[in-house]
Amino acid sequence: MLVEAKGLTRRYGDLLAVDHLELSIGRGEVVGLLGPNGAGKTTTIRMLTGFLPASEGTVTVAGYDVRRSPVAARRHIGYMPENNPLYPEMRTAEYLAFRAELKGIARARRRRRIAKCIELCNLAGVAGQIIGALSKGYRQRVGLADAMLAEPDALILDEPTIGLDPNQVRDVRRLVRDLGERHTVLISTHILAEAEAICQRVLIIDKGRIVADDTPRALSERLLQGAVCVELQGDAPRIEETLARLPGVQNVQGEKSNGWHRFTLAAAPGADVRADVFRAAAENGWTLRELTRRRPSLEDVFRRLTLGPEPGEERRP
Amino acid sequence: MINIPVITKRELGAYFLSPIAYIVLTAFALMHGILFSLQVGPSMDLQAASRYALALPIYLLALAAPALTMRLFSEEIRSGTIETLMTAPVTETEVVLGKFLGALIFSAVMFTPIMAEIVFLRLLGPWDVGPVLSGFLGLFLLTAQILAIGLLCSALSRMQIASAIINFAILIGLYFLWILGRGQTAAWARLLRYAAPPWHYLSFTRGVVDTRDLAYYVVSTGALLFLSVRALQLRKWR
């Protein structure tokens, strides 16, 4: 295991931010740390990188305890903190040179590594510019270039796409995905599509605990059934009753909007109830306006795990 | 300890890229020059003039030092760069010493007008340069101690202004001890005097290098730097 946390706990006064968290990331994995704001993502990452002392528990990186041998552990980590703090008065190349020296890259290798990272992160055009004058997208790439400078085993990126425009988000994601081919990556985010696009494994964290740990696909399949949305015109209570009786339908949720009734049917895993819904509509003479199947998304998994069941979801008509 | 020069270099770079550093340099040169020229006249003996040139920084330092040290840590804490800095493979001790050395070297640049005045006085006629040499040693020690106080204040606060005000208040307090204890012979007065930074410095400007004065500066500076390292390790800034 490259990064391993055991019983990791952090208290801020009475507040338990991270609660006996267990985590292990193997070499070569690209792992997403997902959670709502305030779930403890940043606190966890700060303890993994050794920036914040843990109240309890241990973290080892490449076998080094981050509290007992912090310098050795940090040599294996490339870290980009939340909001990507940089020195605004320095120039891009100058900043990378400072960071390379600080990270102990040998003089002979330094020039080559800086040039390589500037190339990988597409920074050649702004190498001589003052960081404070760069756009957010460029600054983010400067942060990424810094994180990968020393070719660390593990890249830890805290919300690397926050505050970027859609094009910049796509660029940064592509970069992170490329990095994942050579490095172990731990990326925190609260954007689910991001985790789905980049990560092979997703850890969902809520109230300082890991509540799920699996591939994005397995998570959505294991935890949620497929859902079917249908919009009909007719006698609402009767429609609801009929739909609920269809084979494979586990629950029905209705919502009325100017004459049309919209229902969401939760189906058993693997069941496709669309044909039955159509037949029922035809038999009863209801007008059918919409019939769609929604693949359960990570969004649903996330909501389910971090908020508990939705109100009404357990209700059966 | 290999990273100290890396950090010192960046600190110096940051100084010379910030307007506040140039304001401090200019203000120090102006104030020192004006106060010096007001005091020194044709009738003043050159030895006394050189001592006066070296005594002036006592007061100017109390104004300049907070401006020089306030950003050292507060700026990094506020902007979050402390996180990238402290997750690089460096130790807290290296960071504290690197920043401290940066401030000390910058102060040496700030003191160049004094050296110019001393050279000027020496060109006017012969006098004993011994006290000037010990005076510069004392000035170095006094500056180191006062910068270490500022560094500690900066390591405790995320707000530059707060760290500067607290630092200034501490310096005023320490100088006040000196003023209270000056010229008195009672035990309490000697005790107050002994705690005050300027009092130890003055004997250096008179050409006296006393190991007690040396020890006072070395021990207090070392203790302050150690506290800064601890403050940085705790990561509990306000």
C-alpha cells in the first residue's frame, strides 16, 4: 500500500471532523475522494500529507509515518492544496525553480524536470509571467506542474477543478487522467461527474467516515435500482395504484403538474418495466407523453449515502 | 539544514518585489540621515558622532522591524502557501531559520546608510574605529533579537496588521523597561534594564564586548526562534 491511514481521527474542539477513518491506496490507483462540503475531505487530505497533525491514528506514505519521518514521507507526495495557493509575486518558471530546489531535485535533473512539467501542463506561453497576473486555469496548471515536479509516487489533489470554467475543467481533468497513467492519484471533489470520468475507485466520505468504497459503476449498480419516469394524463390515484401493481415495480412516486401526472417508478435491479407501463396506459386509455429510463447515477448514490433515503422513497401506495 | 539558503533566497526575492520593503528602506535612510545631520555639527567630536550614528537605529528598528517581519509567516498563512511550503520535504526549523536569515540580510541592506556615515566621519579625521566595530557586532545582535520577536508574532497570526501591532507593542514595552531602569541603581531598576534589548546594545557602541551582553542576545534570540518553530509545528494560528 502506498498511502495507508489507520484510525485517522481529527477533532476541532468538540467537533469531530474525521472519525476513525480507514483508508488504503495501492500503487497505480486513481482514487476519488467524494463527499459533500464539510464532510471532512480537506481535513483528511491535510492529515494524509502530514500538514495537519491527527488527533488519533496513523498515516504512512510509502512506508514512512508522516508524523515520525515527515520529510521522508513528503518526498513521496506531490500535493496541490485546496484553492491552489501560489506566490503571486513570482514568475511561473521562477516559482517552479524554487519548488524544484525545495523538493531536493538534483541540480542536473532540475532544468529537465521543470522543462518537462512546463510542457506537460502547457505552460510554455506563461513561463515568464507573474503568477498573480495569470488566469485561474493557468494558475491551476502551475499548481499541478508543481505537484508533479519531483515525480512523486502519489499525487494528492484537493478539488483541482474548483472555480474553473468548463473548458478549463476539461483541460485539468484530461491532465489528471494522463497523470493517472504514471502516478497514483488521490483526488478530492464534490463533483460526481468528475470522479466518474477520472477515477477507477471512489471513496465516499460523510461526517468524517468512509461510507462507500468501490468502482463508480459497481457503486451505482449495487446501491440503487434503475428508475423509470413516466408522464400520463388520467385519474391520478388509479394510475398510481395500477403502476404500483406492475411486476418489478418496487415503489411509485407521483407529482402533479397542470393536468399531467408525472411518476417515478423504482424498479428492481435488472428489470425493465417500460413495456408494461405502455401496455397499462393503452389498456386504460391514458395519454402517454413521456417514458424514459434513468440509469442510476453516482449522484443518486451520493444522495442516498450522505442524506439517507429520500423522503417518500420508502412509502408504498 | 540544506534548505535554509533556498528559503532565504526566496524571502529576499519577495522583499525586493514588495513595495513595503522599498518604503522601509527609504524611510530608514531618510530618518536616519535627517536625525544624524540634525545632531552632528562642526563642534561635535567625530568619535561621539560615530556613536550617535550607531545609537539611532535603536529607535528606528522599533518602527522598521514590525514592517519587515509581519509578512514572513502571516502572509503565507493567510494566502495558504504555508500548506505547499510545509508539505514540501522541509522541516519547520529550516523554514524558520531561512526566513529569519532573509530578514537579517535585508536589515543589513537597510543599514548601509550608517556605514556610509561612518566612512564619511572617518574621512574627516582620525578617530578610534574599535567601538564602531563592536557597535556593528552589537547592532547585528540587537537586530537579530528584534527580528526574532517579529518572526514569532508573525508565526502566530494570519493577519499581517495584527502581527505588526502586537510586535510593536512588545517592542514598546521592552524599550519602556529600559527607560524606567535607566540611570537608577536600585535592584529592581537593574533588573528592568537587564531585560531591555537597547541597554545591552549601548555597551557595544562604547567599545565594550561583555560576554553577559553576548549571552543575553544569543540566548534570547535562540529561545524566540525555538518558539517560532514550535508555533509553526502547532499550526494553530489565529
